[in-house]
Amino acid sequence: MISILKKSIITITIWLLIFPMATLSNDEFVVKDIKIEGLEKISEGALLNYLPVNIGDSLNESRIQESIRSVYSSGFFKNIEFRKDDSGVLIISVLERPSIASINFEGNKDIKTEDLEDSLNNIGFKIGRNYDPSILDEIERSLIDQYFSFGKYNARVKTTVEELPGNTVGVQVDVSEGDRAQIRQINVVGNKIFSDEDILDILKLQMPNWLSFFNQDDRYSREDLQGDLETIENFYLDQGYANFRIESAQVAISKDKQGIFVTINITEDEVYTLSDVKVTGEFVIPKEEIEKFIFAKPGQTFSQGLLTSITELIEYELGEDGYSFAEVEAVPELDRENKEVKVVFYIQPKDRVYVRRISFTDTTSINDDVLRREMRQLEGGYYSKSKLERSKIRLQRLPFIEEVNYETYPVPGSTDLVDAEFNIKEGLPGQFGGGIGYSGYQKLILNGNFTHTNFFGTGNRVGLDINASRFRDLYSISTTNAYTGIDEISRTLSLSYSNFSQFTSSSSDFSTKTYSLGAQYSYPLSEFQRLIFGGSLQSSELLAGDYSADQALQWVTSNGKSECFDQEFFDFCKTKFDNAELTAGWVYDSRNRFMFADQGMSHRLILNASIPGSDVEYYGINYAYKQYFNIPFPIINRLTMMVKADLAFNDAYGDSIGVPPYKNFYAGGPDTVRGFKEHRLGPKDNYGNPYGGNLLISSQTEFILPIPGDWANRARFSLFFDIGNTFSTSELDFFDPEGNPIDYSFDASKLKRSYGLAAQWLAPMGLFRFSYAIPMNSIDGTDRFYSDETERFQFTVGGAF
């Protein structure tokens, strides 16, 4: 009724405009000039484009009516008047329609505001356009139809228009969504080969069940139904039913509009076999190369999935050679009498496509050459999807980049050129922290650290660490240049000084002073592999006294240039030694990003040894493995499993006994076995404090829970299971609480286990890590063994870069 009234008002308005003009224009007159009045936002040229009258034309009643209708059809004006003056000038007086200044939505939850705006844009209703009240009904119908497609059949939409200054209006759209209709029943009619259960199990839409509350799979939507029809068709076609058809899909709504009944009518027919498979078309690469991908052979059961895979493989192969817009179509020809299918693959390569220009957007602190050196797709080279994708991954693996996406755009006027644009979302480039404190025990405490992986936009890493107190001094600086030459050789230089009274917060008294200067190079072997080689010079002085552990005193007196001193109140021994250490290693890394990866794997094998003839002779091997697996999972669709394993071993050779104590491994804490106090597992000295071992075995398995939105690249929650410990195979002697010798060599039963919940968050100060773990096999102290020290909640900051 409202729509009819609006149309009637518009019609009456037009005739009221035409009628006076017709009355005044019984006589023809020649237009000597045209003058337009009332224009504000619309240009004169825009109006004249719709005016079928030129200077010199003769005007009569019919032409005036035609002209008014033509100008009015532009939609720019709500009032138009034609008149003439005594000199024969045609005067056109107009009143412009108001423009839309704002469109506001209220009440929409299931459908995003952006999607509703897109729906209005499709009918030409958007901010900046002229407001036409005649399409309000169409707006409401369009939005209601969109809600109907989501199964919300009780949705209501109401529009309100408010006049605003400057000949503009604001449109308010109030939405009452209502509840989404629930599927009450799904019937499949015509199936004989496969049961109802076989078909219903593969559908996204389901009848209500105990998981429906989480999966929301009993809520109807037109899009999901269409997807399920395609799923059924693909299911049959993949099983060989080449003549399968969906005859109809009927949807019935209950009277209360809350229930949906779906009936799907199908025709199965019989299984077809392949009678012949051919390839034809234009061959820009040898036909023999393409035929390698034709896995379908005569006599096999027809499978649409196999044909699709072959098509994709051929298109990929053509794309790798620059024919990125090639079209490959598998056309089946059915012989219904013999139940056979002849398949012909038609190849249309089209033009070979080249990349004209590569650009980067949204980067403010990264030099252009830092990004371009990661490109595997080159400007001027032929367009390769795999090279673009690899370029994206390489950019995304830079520690100062959070996320990368890219688009390609055809160059106007060309059929064989595209531009590639990479959108870069920068991440945190490093971490910093520091503080000043004082305690009566440690006196003045000064600490600070700074790590930046994109120093002044160069992509170089710089790290500084300062820690000064009564019992611990550490000063170190390191720098890494990822590209020292055209061969992508990476170089790391480091310089450090340390003076420790204890290696961990709970170690027995033991002092060490070490100077170290090192250099390490990394050379690429392939896209994912690198060779590491380097060395360092070290000068150390270790001191053990009456209150030191027996193991520390044994090591000091047995290695290096040792000597002992008898004092009146305190006896001690010290040793000095200089070492030259060589390092070699191999790294494989295919992870999709530096932080919070969810695809790929990494292997890291490092060998190091002091050169023969050094004051202390030792060697070591470290292997680290990490891999991500994507596992289908109910409710959350996909679960990522991360498996991490660390194996480290070192030992002395020649006349040396054991490795320097500062090279011992420690277990317990966030990096090895959560739930046990950090660095408290493994061999204990005669005071019951951790001494460390020369063999480390640990593994962490995490099930990473998905996080929506941008937080996925900055935070992570996971369920975990940890196992590990440290052991000693050296010649050092260890004793139990009663002073009896004890063996800390490897024993699988001594591997500690825990499980729990962990969270990580990348903040400007560094990586915050939280975990709550439940130890599974901790032991209480006995006369034979020291007790395990547990700590269920653990928290650390830093260490991400």
C-alpha cells in the first residue's frame, strides 16, 4: 500500500510539472539559448547529457513533455520546471534531490555491517549518491532477502530517513534479526546404492544432535544447502556415477518459521568406466611433459575428483612456465548404453604473462631493498604463482613482519603483463627491558637488554645485554647481517664478558670469568637449507672453594692450568684456560613465519669442538626439531599440533675430564619440562643443588587452539605434554644425600613428564609466556634420591628474538 502511494505521488508530481508547461506552450518556439537554475552539486554538463534539446531546436508541447521525462529519469532531481522568457531563452529550473550523508545500521549481529552495505551498494544505494525515496521498499526487500538466505525468516527491517543540513539526508536501518530456523528433517529420495546415513554424514547441514550447540550445523542457510548439494554430487561422481543427477532440492518452512524441512531428489544410475583419455589443444610445453600428469587410464572407474586433480596439475605446470591464466578443461563424453566415459583434456594456454612491477604497501620502517631481496618472483620475469607464494612466505618469516598478503593486477591495455602488490603488516621488531635495584645481599643491581631485528630499517639484528650485581656480571653485544653479499651469506659477530658466582639461581658457590669473541657464517644450500660454520676464542678463569660443590672442585683441579691456595680461613683452587672453538652445522627450515608458525618444520644440527691442543679439549652436538601438523577437528574445524624435540650431548676428549661447567645442560622450566622448577632437574651436587649434565633429552607436544582475527599472529593458547631430563656420562663423581656414589647416566624411567595449559603473548617488551602444568612423576626426597622441585605456574618474559 505504501509503495503504491509513493508511486502515485511521484506520478501526480510529474503531471503537475508537465501540465502548466503544456498550457503555456501551445505555440512552438525556437530555442535561442538555454539557461539552468538551481544547480548545487550536479554539474550543468550532467543535466545537459539528459536534455534532448539543443539551441536552435523548435519546442512544442510533446517535446517539452519528452524533455522533462528525460531529465527526470536521471534521478538527480525531485522537481523540474521549464519556462521561456520573451527573448526565446529556455529556462530550466530544478530542485536537486538530497544526497545520502550517512547510512547507519542497528540490531544486526549475524550479518556484518560491511556485508549489509555491500548489499545496498549492489542496488546503487550508498553514501554520496542521490537519495531516491522510491527505492526504500527495494532496500528493505534486499536486506530481508539476505537474512532469508541465512535462514532468518522472522527478520524485520525498518528504514528511517532524517533530513540534514546542506540538502543531505541520513538513513537509519533498524534490524530485528530473529532466530535462525532450525533444520527439523533432511530427506534423500532416490538413493539405492548408498544409505541415507552415508549421504547425511558428508553434509554440512545436519539434523539436531548433541554437538549442534557447538557446531551450529543444524541452522539452515541457502549457501550451506547449495554447498551440500555440490558435496553430494561430487561424492557420487568420485565413486564412478558419471550420470548422477540431483533432480530437485525442496525447502519447506514450518508455520512458526522456526523449522526447515529439506527434501533432496536424486538419480544414481550406474558406475561408469573410462574407455579413452586424450589430451588436445595448444601445447606450449612438450606434450610428453603434460601426459606425465594424466593418471587416469582406460579401464579405470570414472572419478571426477581425479580429473579435477589432473586439471589442476596441468594448470600448475603451465603456470610455472608463465602461462598463469591457462585454462584446462576435462570434458567427459558419456556412452550411456555401455556405461563408459571418454575424457578429453582441452588445453588453452593463452598468453605468457610477465610481472611488470612489484610494490610494497603499508611499510613505514623497512628499507625497500630488505623486502626486495626476499623476492623469488622477479620484475620482468614470467608470472609464477609458486614464486609469488614463496616470496610471501620469505617475507612473512622475517622476525619484524607479522603478516603478508599479495594481489596481482592486469596492466591496462595489455594481455601479458601484471603488477604484483604485497601488503605488509609490520610486527614488533624486537624487545627491550631493564631496571635498577638494590638488595642487602646483592648490593646494587643493574640490568638491561635490547634486541632489534630491523636496526634502522636495514634488516640487521643488534643485541645488547647488561646484567651487573654482586654475584653476576654479564656484558654482551652481537650483530647479525643477513645479507653480506649476493649469495645471501649471513654473518654474526659477538663479543661478551661474564663473571658469575653461580650459573643458576640455586647453584652452589662457583665462580667463573670468561671473555669470548666469536664469528659465525650461514651459507644457503637451497631454498630451505643452510650451512653454518664459524668459530670463537675464549679465555676463562674458574674458581672453586670450601663451599663449592665437590664436582666443581674436581673439575677445576683436573683441567686447564690449575693451582690451589691454602688460606687461614678459606682454601680454594682455580684454573685458567684458553680455547679456540670451531662450529659447523646444518639447518633446514620450511616454517611459514618466524613467530607463531602453524605450518612447516625445522631441523637444526650443530657440531662444535675445541681444537686439539687447547687447554681444555671437548666436543658437542646439538639437534633441535620442530614441526607443525594441521589436524581436522570437530567444533573448531582445525587443530594445529606442534612437536618439538631437543637432543644435546657434549663430552671431553684427550686428557680433559668433563666439559667446562658453564657448558652443562639444565632441564626444567618453560623450554624443557614445564611444571618443574627451571634448571632444577638432572644431576645434583653434594649440596643437592643442580650441577647440570652433559646429555639433554626433551620433547614438547602442543595442541594449539585457534584464535580468531589479528590476535592469531600475536598470541597463542595450547594444551601441552612435556617429557625430558638431563643426565651425566662424564668422569665426574656424584653422590646421593648420604654420600654414596650415584649414577646419573641415561635411564628412560628418569624422564620427567608433565601436562597442562600454556599461553604466549608477543608484547613490546618481548614474548610473555605463561604455563600451568601438572607434574606426572615427580618424586619426594629419600636417602637415595634428592626430591624433585615442582612449580605448577610459571612465567617468563623475553627470548623471542
